[in-house]
Amino acid sequence: MDRMQRICGGRIVTPDGVLEGGTVVIEGGKIAEVSGRCDILGPGDVYAGGCWILPGMIDPHSDAIEHEMQPRPNSRFPLEWSFLELERKLAAQGITTIYHSFSMVDGDTPNASRRNASVAEYVHKVRELSRTNRLIRHKVHLRFEITNTGGVPLVEQFIRNGTIDLLSFMDHTPGQGQYRDQELHKRYVMQRQNLNEQEVLRRFEESRRRPKVPPDTLQRLADLAREHGIPLASHDDDSCEKLEIVSGWRAAISEFPVDMETAACAKRRGMAVVMGAPNVMLGRSHSNNLSAREAIRAGVVDILCSDYYPPAMLQSVFLLHREGLPLHLAVRMVTKNTASVLGLSGEFGSIEPGKAADLIMVGMHGDRPVVERVWVGGRTVCLMEYKETAAVPSGSMALQNLP
């Protein structure tokens, strides 16, 4: 059995508040005890020195693996290489459980990483890599575009084989959902894909003509996911009418509802509402949809995800705290609430005895939180030491030689 270790003197964020100067005891990879006192430290124990001690963050929706593989349109790196490099970044950002989100669009999309065959390769490769000795915990979120009629058999296979952990249904047809504002959508695609206006409009028209997976087939996939214990999410909900359909799927999650009315409607239906942490940081949606901060103030947000920018997870928590939200409630949106909806709450998501010792120690540089140490299953996977920089005397050669 692993040796007992204590983290002492930290500001421990529990599900219900903060224990000042408390201690977390780790034994056998689990949290054995949480107390509000700090005893004399023994060899190997950690003095947190007033740092915040948080549960490891759980990110249910991250496109980061795609960006890591393809940082430029004509530069593509192997998935294994990208996976290993991204894992180190995620650990340093305090994310201890990641749901890699793979978008499965169709067989002939210009984005090769979103074709059915590519997604099948990536999903199986992530599964294979996650079974080896890893820094953090890896899961798969399959984002299925409902115009991908040829992808249905593959989705069924993923569900039956247990190769995915979360499934979402998406519809990115121009003119609805996230892309209700066609002018904004057009400018985004022109800039992102280096296309002219006519090329973009032609693509929009082709997309609108594309047939969609029949409703009874979507219902069958939803039922199959439920039978296999895989949570289902709906993506970019834009009306209470759409949520009527989503409720028929028994979807547990509404990802990125586009306006306040739809978010409130999802909450009334008992769904967990997910918003993007980058939206919190920027103060707005990049698609001119619902502001995450406004939705949080209105009490209609349960979970924050990294979406396309993992560093925003921790930063958004402390930004919300600076704006008046109790820290433990902000932390719940990236830990306990996520674990509960995804069926992980028995082991992850909070600092409580019996849970896995997935923990992060966070110091403050001014009002900016910085990760100093990360434990996964009681094992230190990241350790960073921030050192004071000595002031350079005025008139020194270093200053004189500056251009």
C-alpha cells in the first residue's frame, strides 16, 4: 500500500465551503481524511502555505486534441505525439480528467480529422494510449453531426463496444443553432478557411441541402446509449421546441444553449447546462450567442468546459469568484457538478474521504491563479516552483544594453 501523505496548511475547497489551514490525508491513492487543523509535518508531507487546494478539474468537452494535431491548416502531427504533448499541458492546467471531443462530421468533409475513418482511428488510439501509464485520466466524447447519415453504424459500434464515454448530437446547418446569424457565420468561415464569399455561400447551400439522420434513428442511438450507460448531450439548443425533442432522447446535458430562454427551459426540464469557460473569460460568446457570465448570474449554468481553450477552466473559476460568486460554488462547476452528471461522483469531483486523491494546489500571483502542484490518484504528476526574479539595479549593463 502507498505511504500516507498529508497536505497541510492549505485553504481546502470542499463542496460546501472552505477549510482554512486544513489538512488532506492521502492513503492508497484515496482521500483518507479532511480536517480543519494542521499538525506537525512528517517526511514527504506537503506544506501548502496558504495555497488553495481544489479537486482536480473534469473537462467534459475539449477540442484541444484537434488543435494539437493540426495547429496550422497544412501542418498535421500524429495523434500519439499530440496526445502525449497535450497531456502535459492539461496536467499543468489542473485538468485531471479530460473528455477528448472528436467531431464526426461525414466522410468527405474538407477537415480530414473529422471524417468517419479518421475519428474511428483517433478514438481507438486514445483508448489504447489511456490504458498505459498516464499523467491524467482520459475519456472520449463523440460529437456526432446529424447530417452524417453514413456514420450511424460506426456510432452504434462505438456505443456497443464501450469505446466512448459521452455522446452528443450536433446540427451545424447554417441558419439555426449556433449559426443563426448567417453574416457572422460567413465571416468566420471566410477567415478560418481562407475562402471567398461566394465559396462560403455555396458551402452553406450544400449544407442546407444535405439530408439528416431520420428522427427514429436518432432515437434508437439515444436509447442504445442509455442502455450502455453513456450520457447524452444536445448541442447548441436554440429553442424550447427543440428541447421537446431532446427530452424525448432523455439527454442529460444541454451544451451551449444559444439564449437565456433556452438555457432556462433546459434547467426546468432537469438538464445540466454546460457553457464554455472561454466565454466566461472573454465576457461574451465568440458567436454572439448567450453570455456565460450573464447565464451564471441568472442561475442557469451547472458546468463549465474548456471548449477550445483549456487554460480558461481555472482562470474562469477565480474570475467568477472575484465577481462575487463563492469560490466553492465556482469550483463545483468544473468538478462536482460535472462528475455528478457524467456518473463519476462516486469517485471524483470533490475533496471528501473515500474519493480518489485527484487534487490541485493553486497559488496566487496577484489576482491570477497558478497551478503549483497536481496529484492524480495520490501521485504527484506536476510540480512547478515559481521563483522571485531579482531586481536589476538601475544603470546596470543589462539595462544599458537594451535596444
